[in-house]
Amino acid sequence: GLPGYICAIVASIVTGVPVKWVEDRMENLSTTSFARDYHMTAEIAAKNDGTVTGLKVHVLADHGGFDACADPSKWPAGFFNIVTGSYDFPAAHLAVDGVYTNKAPGGVAYRCSFRVTEAAYCVERAMDILAQKLDMDPADLRMKNFVKPEQFPYHSALGWEYDSGDYHTAMQKAMDTIGYRELRAEQKAKQEAFKRGETREIMGIGVSFFTEIVGAGPSKNCDILGVAMFDSAEIRVHPTGSVISRMGTKSQGQGHETTWAQIIATEIGIPAADIMVEEGNTDTAPYGLGTYGSRSTPVAGAAIALASRKIRNKAQMIAAHMLEVSEYDLEWDVDGFQVKGNPQARKSMKEIAWAAYHAPPPGMEPGLEAVSYYDPPNMTFPFGAYLCVMDIDVDTGVAKTRRFYALDDCG
């Protein structure tokens, strides 16, 4: 388990000698964690033409010895109620039984937001079975039942409001890119050849489409033991025009440092190279709920953008004073403000930063910095189409992945 590493490091610092920590099987069981141990039963009601009319899902969820996950308090099974997926189910029912067992603590969000992966698997597997029962192409069945672009914002039967999406375009683009119809024709020919005994190889085409729910943050949906899951950012522009920014998330190798600097650079025109991003220092970090569950950019990234805009608003007033015009006569252009209709009369952000500390407008508080606490109005609903083409030798079981195509829209 993870605490052992920290204890070993602390022991080494305290004693001044190298410390090695080795866990035994019992220690591993009591301190590690797991996810994904869900037994899911799904039923879809549909018409003969493939139109879905209802979804019923029951989940037996193994939580291990106790919950190890920072799950939002209201959702003991995470966001599993995204299980209606990308489809327009007029009615849906979901029941989850959480069971405590003698396993290690369960419920960790490995590589995805809380229980969204299981929900996506559940509905996609069910849609594939429905396609088989109706003798329909699995891609066509999905296209028939996708939420239509004009239905957004879409209210799902299980209570979420999908803000945006264009599922048909995403699926069509994926199908066109891999030559889906030609591949199906090839698959049919291969099946015939197999029946005739001309080949021992079969071909599989996997189709999957998902809508996930991420950006855990809205206080109306998410809290951890009563602590709301919004995030904050602090940004300070120095007199020299360089910036220090702090946020409540922590990069785990995703390159947040670059993303945050780019957001600030876009909003206030100071080059990313002049922006120092400081994250994860618990002595100085502002309020935040950390990095997990695909929440950093939708929540912390938005806080950063809003803090930047506060700075830009103040900068506009300073620039108006410097240029002796009304602030409403100014327009923003890349890295500064210029007078509308007279772009020669302009002040760059660097010049404005110096003025903020050197000669601010009378009555204005000096300095150029801002703090933003961002409580998102909603979750975000990214989606994607995944297609896989495989060739399998029936005698040896050797499977070759010929093509794997993934198309993602981050919402």
C-alpha cells in the first residue's frame, strides 16, 4: 500500500540512513486497494426496428473491507447513473447494492472517473447483445438511438443534464475513417470462406461509443464528507510583467504546468515562458480538491481562466487611465489593449503591469492579482467512438489487432 512508501521516506529522513520497506501478503491485503469488481445485470426494452424504450440495470458492487475512494458523498457507486450512455432512453431504472467483503478496500478511480468505465461497459455490452438479437448492425443500432444534436441540453432518465454533444458526427467520422462498410463486407466473405473450410482465421469488428461524466466539482452534486468539490486559483502579475500562479490541483504527469500557463497566456497575453506555475505545495496552495476523475481542467482550469479575466478587467481600467480614454473605448488584442479604431494607441500587458505598481489610477488599489473560487454549474459530458478490427486464428487463439481507432470529443 501507498502509506508504506511515505513511512519509509520519513524514516530515512529522521534516521539519516537508507530505509527499505517490504510488505508481506497480509499487509498488502489490508492497505492496497482495487476497483471494477461489479456484477452488472442489464435489460433493454426495444421495438422490432431497434428503437430503445427502456433500460433496467442492477449492480452488485464489491466495496471490499471499506471504501478507499474519495467518492462524492452522495454517490456511493460513483457516477454509475451515467449508464444510459449516449442513447435516448425514455425510461431507466438503476439499483445498486454495495457489499462489504473480506477483500482490500475497494472503489478506487483507476484511470477514469468514478465508476464511469463500468457503466459504459454495461450499456455498450447490452447494446451489442440487442443488435445480435435483432440481427442489426451494431453501429447502425447505435446511430438509431443516439441523443440527437437538437435534443441538447438533454435530460437523461437517470437525472443528468448533458450540456452538449454530436454523437452521430463522431460515429460517422470513425466509421468513414476505417472504412467500416468495406470491413463488414470483408468479414462476411471471411465467414463464408471459413464455413467452406478455406481458412482457419476469423475476423472481429468491435464497436463502442461512450458518453462519460467528468469534471467533479459542482457543489450541488459533489462533496466529500461535506467539503464541496470546487477549486480555486491565485494569480499575481509582478511589476516586471512576469506571473506566479497557484492552484489547488497537482499534475501527475499530464503536463498541467503547460496547460495552466497556456490558459493564462491566452487570457492576459503574457507569454507562457514568463509564467511560473506552483502547484501541490500544501504550505501555499489555494483551496482545491486535487487531481483525479478527469476534473482538473474543467474545474481548476476554469478557475484559472476566471482569475485571469479579473486581472484583465483591472488592466483595462489601468490602460484607459494611461491612454486617457474611457475603458469602453478599448479593445483587447493578443497581449494588450488598444483604442478602437486607432490601434496605434495601445498599451501592452507588460506596460500595464508596471503602471499597476508604479502609477495606478487615483483611488485604485495598486497591484495586479486575483483569486477565483470556481463552483461549476454542471459536470462535463465528453464522448467518443472506438472501433477495433481483429484477426483471430481459431486453432491457436492467437489474436492480431489490425486496426484500433479512437475518436474523442472532450466536451
